[in-house]
Amino acid sequence: MRNVKLTLVLLFQLCIIVAFPGNKIFADEKGKHLADQSVLMADGTALATDVYLPAGEGPFSCVLIRTPYNKNGTKGDCEWFQEKGFAVVTQDCRGKYSSQGKFYPFINDRSDGLTTVEWIRSQDWSNGKLGGWGGSYVGYTQWAISDQLDVITPYVTGADLYDLIYPAGMFSLGLSFSWGFIVDAQETNSIAPEKSKASYSILPLSASAEETIGKRSEFMDDWLKHENWDEYWQSQNHRGITKADVFSIAGWYDIFLLDQLADFEALNSSTNDDRLIVSYFCHGKAAMKNDYGGSTKTGAPASLAKQYLINHLRDDQADIFVPPFKDTKYNLFIMERNEFYGADNWPPKATSFVNYYFGPDEYISMTIPKDKTSLTYSYDPADPYLILGGTAIGENVGPSLQNSNLDRKDQVVFESSELDSSLVLLGPISATLYVSSDAKSTDFYVCLQDVFENGDIVNIQEGGASVSFDNSDIEQLNIDVWATGYQLDTRHKLRVVICSSLFPRFNRNLNTGEPIFSATEIKIAQQKVHFGEEYPSHITLPILDLK
């Protein structure tokens, strides 16, 4: 029996050699590049791995990059760290590009990552010290094993997958479908934009994958089935596990912002040198061009993160925080003011929270209107309110002109008078609405905007929440409108839009209460927002005192 097992092991190892032909080794003045190595996972699956070794005698500290986007695309970063004297391991995630196995995003990244860490630390070129590098999905692969790393540098990413797929409980339709269809293949292939756009409106949503890419998608089906946080999401939640030093980079218009702020707040930073930079970034190509004062104002956060990583791997205590950055726990960029604000707390101690109340004459004021009244609009899921820019992914995201939505009837709009001085917002935004509807279940969104002197309207931030009307005619709805760092200038106006969809950033609520996996019936809903002393609907803004 032992001989049979030995023969099977030898045959399996032979298959690995065939799967990774050559195990090529390249050498130059930078050091060695060991291409297409294979690292065996616990179940015998072989993951394609490149190793970059610097010139000179080891052992070396190591930087790990695990990616579903092709390890060959990380060569520039690998050679940069290699030239600084570090070993680098870059690996295709399970089922992607040259790696074996089936790709199911996120679910295997802890187990596969831990096995890879063990492999690295067993190599004779490794001194055991290990850091992580990369953003978006590659940042998640760091969080997944962050309890076994010495330092991590995740940017525009998150540790809790549910907060990405269902931020504040709202299904991220555009992200889940556009990204999901692209990666649900052995290699990352493009999908025609019009085909991706059409997929958002297919009902039921569970039929979209087959119509768009010609097959069912196991992981997308699972995302649709698990609308609420449960054991499925728990297995992909790595928030709060790390003991590593953390340097995190977020964006005010990024899809991960809500996730990333919560990740950082969950850290036990009493003994660690943890840092968070939040800048103007979005997750794709911005709809509006704005350099926010240029590089002297915005700095180079990614370069700073690289320096942080190598310094911590070297135990180098040198100060790397030079202007425009502050040597503080938080570096928070204020858009339109175009400067970083340094703070050691979130939200900053200088931020106060002020209620701005909605009134029947479509105004915003710090005074609660006395009269009880309401405004009504009709929401038709077949003609959803379209998001322009915002915390979406892909093209035309981030700050964007909102003027093309001016004439829509499925909204209520409130404006302040012209500001007599600049108003700086820095921190989380929230809203409290008193609402009613003739639908069993529906959504409400709150969008905060800046009205410029010339009439241009630009989005600052938005967020939404679902509500069911089981036992009450009027429900109090608390909405997380996410966070921002933004200055409204003198003679600008605050503008707030309340609507019932932000499509396709978030999935349409069909107003029937059916599970989104199987829902097909559409119902038009009559929505009502209530105001006055009894129902003081308002938005709460984080006002920063710079005095």
C-alpha cells in the first residue's frame, strides 16, 4: 500500500513539472528571477509563483504579492523591491492564469495565503520577515493572512467582503456584475460595455450570468442568495485579526471606503505604527478632470507606502512623512481646499456634527420647520434614477456633473441659501428620514451635492438604506451617507437629493420584498418624505473647525 501511495505522489509531482515547464531562472545585476515555480497547497493544487531574489548574500526579508490579475503584471513592483534588497514572491491566485484549481474569488485566499507564507519561511533565502503589497483584490489577500505578516500595505481595498458586496446592506450591482463577469474565467477577459450594461436589468438577477457570459456563476449566485450577513460571509471576513503594522490608502470616492474605514477603526493600534491616508481617489477613471492642486498638494501616497513597507521590514525608524503629509495616524485630504489634514482620531476632534433640516419649501436649514408636512414622488424600478459618478467602479466614476438629472420627477430636492463663508466637511455623513410608502419594501437614498456659482452641480457623497412597512405607516430611517473630506466655497450652495435608486451602483429595489436572487415582479411605489417638529428629517454634516 505504501508503494502505491509513493507511486501516486511521484506521478502527481510529475504532473506539476509538466504544468510548470522549465522553471526558468534569469539572472542580472539586480539578482535572480525564478519564473514559474510551483507552490503546492494543502489539497495538492499547484499555484504558479515567481521569486525575485536580490543580489548579494541572504537571507532576505520578503514582500508577498498574491493576485488574480496575472503575476507577470507585477514585474515593475517586484523589481523595485528587489533593487532595494528584498526578496519578492508574486503568485497567481488559485484558478487564474498559470495556477491550477478552480477560481472562486476571495474564498480560498486565507488558506492558500497561509500555505504560501509557510513555504516562504521554509526557504533558505528567507529570514522569516514578511510584508504584503498591493491594492484592491491584492489588498484583500493581505488582510486575509494579516495575522501572519509583519507589515501590510493594503490600498483601496477591504477586509470584510460583505461590506464590499453589500455596503450598508445595499447590493453593489454594478461592481458585482461588471467585475464578476470579467473574472469568472480562467483568464481575465473583457466584456463589451453594452453587454455588461444590459446585464444589470435582467430579471431575475440570477439569470444574468448565463445571458451575459454563457454560463451560471457559482460565486455570483452565492452573493445573490446571501443578502444578509451570515456564516457564508463570516468565512471571508478578516477584519480585526491583524497584528501587523498597517499602512492603508483609501479614497473618498472609492467603492471600498466604508469597508476600509471600518477595517482601520478595528485595529488594535496601541503598540503598532498604523497609518491611514484618505485622498480624492476613485476606483476607475474619474468623470471630471481635477488635479486638486497638483502633486505638491496631493503627494504620492503609493510611493510613501512603499517606503513605509521597506522601512518596517528593516526596522528603520526614519521619518518618512514629509509635506504634504503629516506625521499623524490619519492623513485626510480635503478636496477643493486641496490640502491634507493630520489627525490622530477618526473622526477628527475638531469635527462637530451639525443637523441640517429639510423643509417643505425645499430648503435646508439648521432650524426645524414647525409645520408638519411632506413631499411625494413616484419611484418606478423600470426607469431607475441613474447614478452619475460616485463610489462606483470603472469609467466615469468619482466627482461628476449632476445637472442631467435636474428634470427627473422621481426625486425631492433641497437647497441651502448661498454660503457666506467656506464650509469644510471632514468625517462621516448621516441622514435621518421619516418616510412612508405604498410598497411593502423599498429603498431611499440621500445624495449630498455642491452647487457652484455657475450652476454646475457636483456630487460629494451618497448612501442609502432599505425599509419595510410592516407595523407602521411612517418609519424612521437612518442612512449612512458615507464620509468625505470636502470644502464648499463661499457663494456655493448645499444641495440634497432624496430618491429611491442609484442605478446601477446599487441594485434596484423592485418594491415587492422578494429575494433579489429570484425577484421578477416590478411594482411602482409612491414615496413620501415627512418634515416638521414631529418628523424632523435631516442630514448630519461633519463640520471641521480649522481655527
